[in-house]
Amino acid sequence: MKVSDLFSAEVEPVLNEWMRKFTSLDDLFLAMPQLYEKLKSQNIQGLIEDGAVLSGPIHIGRGAVVRAQAIIHGPSIIGPDTVINSHTEIRSGFIGSKCVIGHSCSIIQSMVMNNIKIGAGAFIRNSVIGSGSVVGPGAVIGPVEVERASAASSQTSSTLGAALGDYAVVGANSTIKSGTVIGSRTIIGENVLANGIYGSNQTVTLVSALDIKPRHDHT
């Protein structure tokens, strides 16, 4: 899918103009460091609670809140009116405006656009999440490996993990594997293992059926 197929919701004019330069999702992901080129130090316009840890060049937008025990490693940008809840760790992340990032999430080298809700314990790596999307608690998006447990790797990647179009939904405890693309307004249900290309306006759910057989071991 092309960038324009997935991301059509209006964002800030500067970001919108930047995104429109790309056709390929891979090219968009590779160009993400451009978002931080002018970020040389910490620019804090929001509220940082006691106990939160910020390291490296970071921009915190006006009205944003970083809760106690959250950790943000630069280069990272947190947009206006976004809430980063406690024990969440962000490494080289772009988080747009009016997002709510739940407790104990890990977001690594990823782009999260505007008005996105991410549930507690979600893991997102090397991925792009479109505006208005919802990621359920415990969901995993992108490459996992050992980092899901530790989220401690400082290595960067040149390979896109997964992409969610605008207003997509990923249910609780679902896994979106690397290379997967979820179209705009598509819903991935709970406990789904998604791998591949899913078009727009679809619903993908896990269907479990009862298997009833007669017993032959009784006397």
C-alpha cells in the first residue's frame, strides 16, 4: 500500500507536507530521523512529573504530561496535549498530539500520529501508527525478539516493522508481525496473530469452534 492509501487524516501542516513527499512506507520509515534533525537539546513545554526520566534531545509539547516513572530517550518528540503514563518507555519515538499512551508501554523507533490511544502494556517497535487508531492492552506491533521483555536494545533499525492506517484498531493481546500492513478503519480483534496485508474497512477476528467427539476409553 502507498502512504496516501493509509494516512489521509489531516495533521499539523508541516508534518502533513513532510509525509506527502513519500509514496513508499519504507521510504517514510527510513526518513523518520529527519523529524529530529533540528532537535539538539531538551525543549520542555509540558508537565514532567517527579520521577519521570528524560535523556537526550527531547521536545515535549504544550499541554503534554509525562507521568512519574515514565522514561523517554531522545531523540524523541511528544506532541501537544499528549499523556505518557507511568512506567512507559519511549526510545526514538515521534508521538503526535492528543494521544494517550497507557501504563508500562514500550514504543521504540516508531511514529505514532495524532489522537491515538494505546492500552497498558502494549509494545510497538519500528512501526507507523495512523491518526485516530486504537491499540489494545498487551498488543504487540512490529519485531519482538527479546526486546519485548526488556525493551533495552539501543540499536536502530532500517527495516519497517508494521504499519496501521488511520482509525485502525488492534485488539487486546493481538500480535501484528513485521511486514504487516493494516488498512485504514480496519479492526483486528483480540488475540489475533496478524501477518500480511489487510485492506481498508475490514474486520479480522479469531473464530474458535468447539470440537466435540465421543469418548472411546470408558468402560
